[in-house]
Amino acid sequence: MAQKINPLGFRLGTTQNHHSIWFEQPKNYSQGLQEDKKIRNSIQNYVQKNIKIPSGVVGISRIEIQKRIDVIQVRIYLGFLKLLRERKPKRTEEFREHVIEELQKKAIKELPMIVQKELNPINRKLNMTITRIPNPYKDPNILAEFIAEQLKNRVAFRKAMKKAIELAKGVGTKGIQVQIAGRLGGKDIARATWLRDGRVPLQTLRAKIDYCCYTARTIHGVLGIKIWIFVDEQQSTFT
């Protein structure tokens, strides 16, 4: 009882897939993990430096890495938020489209060279593709980044949580739970608070649940953000 487990690892092989697909000998396994970390860090740093989004949200959902004998295939899933400028929605939408086009043109050329410098000298090609997420509000990583940006701008934490829940429910999610822990509101004593809307069946394996854990650095200290999103439920094949 009361034993916690990562919802994504709990569902691997049923409703979740691995974000890194490769095979290494046991003695080289740690080296492969370090390569994945360098690839993801270099991509995130590049996007933060070269893309200026009005909301301040980078918008990287996940980075999938598939290694073969002579090729490293990297897929970057991006989703940009389209709010925070309600007075000029058309201009914001045009800016998003322009950012994505410029990123695809610039990043496809520059990112492989930047990542290659971070890795050890290897005789493998590095191919990258960028995929746009149609509904970024269904992704917990983007929502957590949005909440963290609101907290850095000194927005009330309950207001930021309610706004994130409202955005997620607006795109058809069946349930969402948001939890923030730390020195909430600048209080001296750390505490945790959470809000839930809809169903979030964490103990049901056939329920497809997306989860993320994000760290927000504010002037009062570090806050931890956790988001569970109930996307869909698969029908059981057993009779």
C-alpha cells in the first residue's frame, strides 16, 4: 500500500512506448545514456537561445532517439501555445507559423552539427526531423512549462493551475490533475497543493495517462510541478 510508481513506466508495453530505442553491450550502456542526455540537452539549449516566443515557453514535448548501426534518428515534437496575447490573436497565430517555419529551416541544418560536437567521435550520421503537435494543451510537459513561466512572473499559483486545467479540458481531455509543491506564495513552510478535474484512474493499466515532473525556479525557491492527464482508455481485449 501507498507505494508510488512512475505512471509512464507502469504502462510501458501497454499504452506507452520508449522514447529511446537502441541496444548496447552492458559495458557501454552508461555511455549510451550519456549520449542521449547530451543530445536532448543540446537541442533544448539551442531552441531556448534561437527562438523567442511571446509566452516564454519553449514548447518541446519530447525528443525520441533511435540508434542504429550507422544512423542516429532524432525526432523532435514541438507544440507552441497560442494564448497570452488575446488582443492580437491573428498576429500571434502568424508569429507561431513563422517561428515553426524558421525553426525547421534553420534547425535541420545547424542542430546536427551542434549535437555532433557534443558527442564522442563516431561514424554514424545524425538525422533530425521536427514534428508539430496538433494539440499542445494535451501534453503535460508543455502545460508544466506554462505553469512554471506563470509562477516566475509572480502569478498566483492557484490561478496558474486553474488556467492550465481550463486549457486541457478545452481540447477534450477526460481528466487532469495538477500538483505544485514547495514554498507556495513565498511562505516559509513548504507545502503541496493539487487540483483535479475529471477522472484520473492511475491504477488502471488500459487508461492512457501522460505524466511529467517539472522543476520551476522562482525567487522564493524551487517548486516542483507534477501533471497527470487522462487522454483515453483502451477497450479490453479479454472476454
